[in-house]
Amino acid sequence: MAYFKNIGKIVYEGRESDNPLAFKHYNPQEVVLGKTMEEHLRFAVAYWHTYVGDGSDPFGIGTAIRPWDSLTGMDKAKARVEANFEFMEKLGLPFFCFHDRDIAPEGETLQETNANLDVIVALLKDHMRSTGKKLLWNTANMFTHPRYTHGAGTTCNADVYAYAAAQLKKAWKSARSSGRKTMCSGADAKGTRAC
């Protein structure tokens, strides 16, 4: 299914272009200091910001309405994968990145959650093979679920700490199976973050 049907591939047209859907300054093939702009600027699509976050804030409900929002669960997760690779192709972007819970819904148990993640990671890998797009980084989301209200690695609750460790281990395996040798670990507000 196409999610951005009325939008063609975005290309460089230069400063004089009046096309609102064209690059005015970014020319991926232009050489600057011995490297192309594409080599200097490693643009990536961030899953959370592009496909998951709904634009809500403390003052109101979400305002980002997307074609896949009518779907739920794994159907929604699969639609986001298709939308991601279509979007990347249209913008000519080589990389994407994600939190584990951005790409696959959390299940009733850790085992179900991991199974959901396995399905979506396999789908992502299929698309990566067919398009040449790559995973820049992935990480574990240990901050949106209420279980992490007191932190993940810093929690005083042994069950939460063990869950976080299992989630992080699964995220590392997902990174490795997707061709990454490193991943981001930690949570933004709940600890350290190093890529």
C-alpha cells in the first residue's frame, strides 16, 4: 500500500526552484571538502518522531493524524514499516532508527512482546535487503511504560530491573541481527545514553 501517493521522489532543484517539495540547498552528489554531501550528512528517519508520536503535549490531544492510525496492534506496526521505507525512498534517505516499542507493540507478557518485536525486525530486514536502506541505531524504550516510573537500571524494584535487563538484551539482539554492531542504551531522562 502506498501511504504518500501524491508525493513523488524529492530531488535537488537548487535555490531558484519554487517547488515546495524539492531540496534547495542539499545536493547529495555535490562534493564539499572531498566528500559528497550525502557522505557528510547521514540523515536518518527517527521512527518515534515520524510514525509514532501523535503531536500531543500537556495542553492538548494529538494532532498528527496518519493513514495507519485506524489500524491497531501488529497491523499498525506492519503498516508503519511499509510507510517508513516508502518515505525513505521518496526523500532519498539511507538510514532509519528506532526504539523497540516504536516498531512493535508491547504484549501482555515479555515473551509476547519479544515475539512481536521478532516479527517486525524480520519485516524490517526484508525491506532493508530489498531497498539497500540501513539501520543507523536502535535502542530500548525504558521510559514510556508506567513500570519505569522509578527508572529502569536505577529502579528500587528488582522485578522492574530484571524486566529492563531482559528488554535491553532483546534490543541488543535485534541490533545485531539487523546488521548493527552498536546500539544506544539507557533512557533519556532515567539514566545515561551512549551510542
